[in-house]
Amino acid sequence: MADTMAKRSFYSIILPLFLLGTVNSLQAQTFLKAYLSTPANAGVLAESCSGPYELIIERGEDNQESTDVFISDFGTAQIGVDYTFPNGTFPLTMLPGENVVVIPVTVVNDGTPEGLESLSWEIAFLAGIESGVVTVESGITDSYDVEILTPGDTIQWCRYAPLQLTASSTAEINWSPTFSFENPTGPEVTVRPFLSGWYFATVGSDTCGAKDSVYLDLAIAEIFGPDTIYICLDGDGAQLLGSLHGLATTFEWIPSDTTLSDPDILNPIANPTVTSTYIFQSDFGVCIAADTVVVRVDSLPKDMHIDIAPEKPFYCAGEVVALFSPSFDSLDFPDIEFLWKPDNGTFESDLTVYNAALTLLDTTLYIREVTNNACLSKDSILINVIPPSVPLSVTDTVLCPGEMFIVSVLSSIVTEPEWTPETGLSCTKCLSPKVTVSGSPGSTLIYQFSGKVNDCPVGATLPIQIPPLQIIDIAGDNVVCVGDMVPLTITNPEGLSGYQWSVVFGNATLSCTDCPNPIVTINSNGPVNIILTANTTNVNFCGAQGFIQIVPSEQLQPITISGDNIVCPGDMVPLTISNPGEFSDFNWSVASGDASLSCTNCSNPTVTINGGGLINILLNANTSNPNFCGAQGFFQFVPGEQPQVTGPTFQACLGGTVVVNTGSLEYTNVVWDVISGELNLSCTQCETPTVTVNSTGILRFFADATDPDICRVSGTVTVNVYPGDESNLLIMPDPIATPIGQGTEVTAVLAVNPPPSGNITWTINGVEISATGTEIKFDAENDINFVEATFINSLGCEQTDTLSFATVPPSYMIPNAFTPDNNDDFNDNFKIIITGNIVIEKFLIFNRWGQMVYDAPEDDLTGWDGTWKNQPAASDTYVYTATLRYPDGRAEIAKGDVILLR
């Protein structure tokens, strides 16, 4: 009786789903899949086996909803008697993101033989608006068993011959070894055995299952080697390797014709003229054991000699030619392949083509190998190429400018000779010119020769190395002044002669130009560059050269100047030289800055400071110190400090006043101005002005200081508006969490810390209202509503807090299902969900027979609780109609149906 009630309950749940439309099995499985997992895919459950057995429920790829799953059994096997699920398994809910549920199934072993009991589950689901049913079919047996139905345990048979095997079992049968079976699953299978041995039928697993076996004793006739053997027509043929095993004792070759050297032996030689298939078989009465081999006969085209285009007795290097052979029908030789040799970089085409193109470099024998499986041939062609270069009598030489030699082309068949460049050559269109070397030491001179041999261009290159100059080392005094006479000395004179000195830069004169050690007179400031050339006896050089640069010293003796270096405009500062006895011919000047000197040719002038900024004073003089060519001093005046200070910070109410100061009594002659903010000064040249504060801002001031090193002080004073008290203006309900319908009454609350002592002024959408407390109520009539609260804060300043919020137009939503009395306190009533001030004037609900089950009171917001005549209404589809009135007087009628689920 309990099972009957359970099934009726299932139908009471699933019936409304079919009223919405039946979902076929294929469509249902896109939302939910279910199957039974058994050991080794046995397919059924066994009382004598503990499994594991599992019911697997998977979410389909189209299902992203929270899914309620229900189950009902319809087989002869009964839940609680023959099997069980864990308590509380069904009904179950798969939440979004939960893709698989694994439910253990426990089989009850009652010890009573019952045979195979059917197991049939209908699994219903509800996923959002989708629903359906998935069926799982299986069975429960007393224990796993299997039997191969053969007359005996041994069968004599032939390798590869198809044999039908049959077995019986209540579960799924698996056969092994699997590779020998066409389909290794099921009660009837076909086996093509490979080796003698045991063949098995298995149900379940090794630890929980059953197995039966049969021994297949085979006759084996086989041919060793590949399935296809390649030979070439008119060749030696191929040996066939036959072998017998097991029950096979006699044999026969088919065909037994003249293509076999001896058809009565196991290993004859096959030499057919066309591709042939040979069968090696043994007939022992029950069946025929056989193996086959294909002898593939190939050949090559009759004529594959190589021709060349263009055809000439010789070729020039770089010339492009084509190698080709007579054509043939490629369909007659599908496997033919080609390979050209040598791979010397001359081929323009691929090395594996029949006809080739190449750019010639040198005389070469080209070979083409042709293969067609077992057939091989080689063809070749010799191509004579004239090399692109000719030999010279002189290949490399080292000479100095002006030296001469003769170079000859060592080939009598060269025509149209020409040499470049023509500089230094006795002739340019001859085979043996005289060469006079021209060029600079340390360089390389290159001559190019071109001509023709049998109309092919040829050429050669002749490089001439010109040795560098020997370096002459010259010594002289490095510290000189204008007017000095400096002796020059050669430090490595060995092998040198023919001296020639010259001043190539600067103002100087030489005592002699052809002597080994001249004297140089320095005539003015600036560097002087002197070059010496000479002859040398060292054969590794083409002459000698030396260089020296004499730079008159510009190092000056420093003059120490003292004085007060921190000044302000208008100061007069005397300057003093610390050691005036060493110097003469003073010359003072203001190098930069705004200042004037009391004298320019005296030893100790007075400087008047005319302006700000750095001031640089320069002194030039002569000195009696022989280590210097002159003397110089430098003195710099630094402006006194002009500090930028930060004054105190002042605060005031917005619109109020405050008296400010610099923050120091040492500052005088103060001048003020405004650099930011809306600040108004009562005076600009005073010590303590009064400031009217209309916003936060910054004042700047300039002032004099009592410190003599400070010329002028600048600073800033910050004026802030008093910060407001901590306040927060809220609207209830919260429009972010709960959209507010247009026209709905809302509450505005002002929270201030500390609370204001006076009244609060409220403005709603720009209109001041009469309320003065911290909480008011009003109707949100606008699309965007603006609220403003103004009060006097704890500092005595007026403070305003504002906010705005949006409303949504009046709207409603009617659900299509509800679930009363399911103990989740969710979706228990069927009601119209109102946003805004829509009025429900009428709300009626009818069952499928037209009976009214609910008549709502006007403006009902509670809805139907799913009862009728004080009793729970049945799970079913119900029809509703409702009349709704908008704030503008417009009425709307809503109709539809709703599903009640229990």
C-alpha cells in the first residue's frame, strides 16, 4: 500500500508538467541524463555482489537552472524490498553549477532464489519552465552467471576462419581476447581466432562476476614476410616462405602453375609476369587454414636517355639549361620516383622530378636514378662548362707608390681583354700591361680583368698591397707661452734621411725645414701642428712621417679675492686681493649680473649691487711666477635669502570672516594678495587683514625681515571653511535595494552627529515644505526626486545635505508557478507583484473545471495561499484574471495560468 501511495504522489507532481506539454526523451536528455553504473558494465545488479552500483544523474548541456528531480519505480523489483537508496535522497535539487549527482544503490540479498527481476525507473525533473521524464531500465538477478553453449570445452578450427560462439547470462557478456572478436559484447559473437588457446566469456568483474571458457585448437597455415612482395619484370622473382603449425599437416599453393619454381615445397620462388596473388592453404577436414601474399610486378619505361637544351659542345658558367627524357604514360608507372645527383647547388628544379633545370657552375657528370618499387635504373650526362676565371702571372704583390711590374694573362685563347681602372696601366685592352703603382701608403689597389673564351665571359682580380708609413717620434717642450722658442728632437732617427719639416696649422716659424732638429717659435695663442716627412731604409714601409702638436699653456695663476658674498640690492662691498705683490696690470670687470665697480685698474675696488641674482666679478693680471703665462681671479656675489614660508591655517564658516597674520613678529612691511579661492581682504598693505571667506583658498604675502642675509620673505596662509558635522541623508525604502514606484510614499531621514539644536529646513524637488524635524514623509512624484536638508551645525555654520533618487514607472509581474506548503517559506502564495501605486481592483482564480477557488479583496497584495474550501488545492494548472488600475486612471486586464506544485 505504501508503494501505491508513493506512485500516486509522483503522478500528482508530474501531471501539471504534461498539461504544459509533453517533453520527448531526446529533448528531455538535453536537460537531464540518467544511467546505471555496474561493475565491468554488467548492466544488471546481483544480490550476491556488493557492487558498487550507482545511479548517475547528469545535468544536460542546455540546463542552467536549479533542477528538482523525482523518481518512481515500475519494475518487479521494489524499493525497500529488493534495493534501497540512502535515506532522504529523493526528491533532490541540483543547484546551478552542480553538474553530476552520484546516488549509491544497495541491493538487498534475501537469500531466496527469485530469478531476474525487472528494474524500471522514471526520473522526472523540473528545470525552470522546462520539464520532462528520463527512463532507466535494468534488472536484479540472484547472482552473476555465464555459460558458453558448446558441445565440449575444445573446438578444432582454422586460423582466421569465422566461428559463431553463443553464451547465456542474465547480464551483459564480454568476450576476450577482444581483438579476435568482430564485436566482443553480447550473447552471440563471431570470432576469427589468431592463435590456439583459451577464449573467455565474462560477466561483471574479476572480484564480483562469472567467467566461462572454451579452448580453440587451430590449424595454422601462414606465409612469413609482408603481405605484398615487389619484383621487377624480367628479374629473379621472390621467394615465398610458407609454414604449417598446429593441426595443419598438408598444404597446397594456389595457383600451382609455372610462375612457381616448385609448387610442392614450402618455399618456392614466384616469378610472375603480372601482379599475382598466391594462396597457401591446409585442409584438415573441418575447415581450411589459409594465408595470402601479393607479388607485385613492376617495370620501367623502355627509353629514359637524357637530352640537354640548348645542345652545345660547351657552356658558360651561369648558363641555364634543361635536362629532359622521352615521355611515358605515368598511369603505367604510378610508383615511379626520380633522384638527381650530385646535389651541388646548381639545380633550379626539385631533385625528385623527371626533367630538371639547372644553372651551370663547372664541368659535371649529372646522374638520374629512377626507381619503381623493386626496379632501378641510372642515366647520366656530362656537361662541359668553361670556368669563369683565368689565371694571372702575378696573383698578389706588395709594392710602394711609383714602383712598376708586368702582369700577364696565362691563357692564349682569351679574346676582348680589358683592364680597369686605367690609372697606372700602360694599356687597358691587352693581355700583358705594365703597372705603375699609385695610391697612398697603407691602402690596397685592386685591378679587374675581363675577357671572353669561346664567347663565354671570363675574368680575374689583381690586388696590390701598399705598405704603410713608418712613424717618426718627435719630442719637445709641452708647456710653452706665446713668444717661446721650442727645440724639436727626433727620438728614433735610425735609417731616416731626406728630412722635410712644415707647419701645417697654427702661427709659428721654423729655424730650418731640412735639418733633423729645428727650433719652433710660437707667435700666438692656439695649437700649432708640425709634420715631418723623411725617407727610410726599413723595407716594411713606404717612407716615414712624424707629427707633433704644441699647445701654448692657457693655465693661469689663481688670484684669491675676499669680500662679503651675500648681498641685497643697494649694498656696497669692498673686494681685497690676498697677495697683491705677485701681480701687476690689474683689469677688473663685471662678467655677469647687475653691479658697478669703483675702479677697474686698481688692486681693491668697491662693488655696488644694483639688482638681484648672481653677480660674477672677473680679474685679469700679469704674474711674476715663471710657471704661469698670466693670472686670473673670480668672485661671485650670491643674493641674500628670499625664503618662502608657510604661514598658519585659519578657519571660518562659509560666508563668515576671520583675521589672519603671517605667523611671525619679525616680518614687517607686509603686502597681501589672494592666489586661490573666493577670499576678500579688508586691506592689502597691513599686518593683520580681515578676510571674508566664501570658499577655501590661499593668501600670499611679501615682507621684510630683521636678518641681514634675508632680502625678502614670501609666504602663504591657508584659509579653510569649517568642515561640516558628520551627516547622512537616507531614503526608505532603499531605492538601490528595492526599486521605488513613481508616486509611492517614502521617508527621508537626516542623521547628524552631533544632532542639530535648531530646526531643519527641507526642500523637495525645489519646493520648501513645512516640516522641521529629522524625518519627513512625502510622495515621490517625479522620475528623479531631489531632497535637500539645511541646518546649523555644531560649529554654528549653516550645513546642507542633499540626495537624489530615481523612481520606476508603475508596473506589475505575475508568476507562472508557486509551491505552497513545501516548508521552504518561499513562493508559498500566488500573488501579483506591484511596483508603484497600481491598484488591484479585481483578482479571480479558477480551476480547470471553471470553479472559482479565490476571489481577492480590493488591492490585494497577499495573494492565494493554495487552499480551497479550507483544504489544500490539488497540484494542477489554474487560470486567473485580474483588473489593475494605474495612477492616471487607465485600467488593464491581465489573464493567464499558473501551476500549483506540492
